[in-house]
Amino acid sequence: MTCAEDGFAAETAAHTAAFLLLKAGRAVSRETLGHWLYLAEREHAKLRGHAIFDDTWLATEDGPTCHHALRGLAGLSEHRVWAQTFATSKNELSQCRDDVTLDSLDHLSEAIIITCDTILRQYGACSDENLVDLIRYLPENRIFKGNNTQIGAHAMALSVGLKNPDAFVEMNAESRSIRRCFADIV
């Protein structure tokens, strides 16, 4: 398992992004993919009580996004992990490598797949502009006024209506800690 210093699950994020792209059947901008990933993290938190890959969530002018995943897609971090799944792109489009298939994405649970399918049903047909118009008004983005401020786990839990935000914070902190331990072993 590859894990950033803060516990971000890069392989799970890369496979989640690839699943979204392959199921959508088209290349999309990095920004759109970052928004889809954020929406997947948010939906998973709401349905399952924990995040998928524990990215650092940022409130931006164009809506919330996943910081580490966007850096990975741009080739700026965790390069080996992202290069195994994504083709190098000179433009802002994200595309999977030709040898990547849905069957090769082994870092996805059934729960993640269900979450991603839900996101694509709700947002997959939106243009980049329409998606930005929809998500920039999410409560957690408005709270932080979209100025590249980190959206904390507590704010995420409150925005999706979890009854016990502290449990969400604790669950995600524990997941990050476990991933850091495994990263140290490997």
C-alpha cells in the first residue's frame, strides 16, 4: 500500500478515479475528476460513516476538491502510483492507460463501487460548468468561502448530516494511522 505521510491512500484514490473515468466512458478534465472524487468521498462518508481514501479536502472557488488526488493526476506527487493507472497528458484531460480495465482495479470494495456508480448517476452527465455550479454551493464550501481552505473531517461530517461527527473524525484518524503504520512496514 502506498500512503502519503498524512495517511492518504493513493492507490485507492487512483483506482477510484480510474473507475469513474472508465464507467463514464470519456476523458474528463482533472478539475471535474477532482470534483467527482470529492463527491465520492462525501457520499461515502454520508452512507458508510468514513471516507474512501482520506484525501485533504479543499474548499475552492470552483467547489470542493481532493488536493492529493489532483496533485497525483497532475504528476506532482505519488508519481509511480498514478502512472500505473493514468496516461501522461499534456493537456488538462485525465485518461486511463490503455491496459487499465475495470477488472484490473483491485483497490476497490463493493461499497466504493456502489458509491462511484451513485456519483456518476447524479453528476456524470454534467458539463464541467454545470458541475461547478452545483458543487460550489455545498455547505462545506460556502462555510470556508471557497478560498483554498482545508475542509476538516468534522465539517465534512456535519455537512453530510452525520449524527455523530466525532465518531467520523475518530474513524478517519484511525484509518490514516493504520495506513501510516502499514506504509512504514512496507
